[in-house]
Amino acid sequence: MAKAKEAEKPDNTVYIGKKPTMNYVLAVATQANSGVNEIVIKARGKSISKAVDVAEIVRNRFVQDLNVDDIKITTEVLEGEEGRESNVSSIEIFLKK
Amino acid sequence: MAKAKEAEKPDNTVYIGKKPTMNYVLAVATQANSGVNEIVIKARGKSISKAVDVAEIVRNRFVQDLNVDDIKITTEVLEGEEGRESNVSSIEIFLKK
């Protein structure tokens, strides 16, 4: 389901990393104002808090008609260099106009 | 709606703070195994990532029949000592058997 969505609209996902929060706010707001009606914010580990900040700041300050459509949390298994596996939580915040 | 829920079941909320993740995992798992069918995990700011970790660890390792029923994000306004207001994001993860 999520995969099919991604195949149709590959450019509507914003991945949250180590840059300042406002960089991602700008990325999401720009997409929302360029006619994209569904935007997905994705983050893993400690960036999850920043993802929530980004969604909230965009909605409250920049694109008031954007709503949280769904939020999914899951666990991803990352494989380290020596084959060791580690679990990391991830979040997907689905925003919709 | 959320308030009414809280009034009925005041003890099913686990607030995530600065303690180690496993403390909160244990708190949630203990509640789930003591007959509570709905548990809410709440966190603000940087603790949001830890809240997601707690939900995922409980579900994957300790209480397999616990599911994420809903996730809400919102912005809370905190008033500082000098009357300055600051915004902080918060999350509520609703778990249900």
C-alpha cells in the first residue's frame, strides 16, 4: 500500500536528518505550496522528535490547510559492518491538504 | 474526549521523561500484563523519539497482542519564568489490546 503510493509519487517524501529543523520545514512547505497534496515526513531514531516538530511548525505557521492524515511507527533492522543487526524505530507522518 | 477517557482511567498513561528507555518499557509492559487494555504513552520535545522506542520495544518483545490504535501529535505552549512562551511538540501513542 505504502509502496504503491511511493511508486506513483516518488517526490513527496521528506527525509529528516541532521540539518536544522527549519531546512525541513521549508522543504515541506515548498512542496505543499507547489501543488503537492500529500506529503510524507520520514525519520528514524533520534530524528523522530524533529520530524514531529517539522510537521507541527509547517501546519501551525506556514500551511494551515495541511492536516495530519495518518502516523505510522515501525521498527527497522539495520545491518552493521560486521553483520550485527540493530533495531531502530522509525516514523512516517502523512500530511494531506 | 481525551479528557473524558482520562477521567475514567487515570492510571493508564505513561509519561516519558529522562529515565532509561527500559524503565518505561517495563512500566508499559507491567500495565499491559495487569489487565489494562488501553495504555497511552505521552512525551514532549526530545523525549518523543524515546516514546516511539518504548511503544515499539513493548510490542515487539514483551506484549505481542498490543497494537497501536492511534497516534496524535500536537503543539503545547509552555510559559517560561519571565512570561515568555515557547512551543514544544508532543506525542500521544494510544496502545490497545
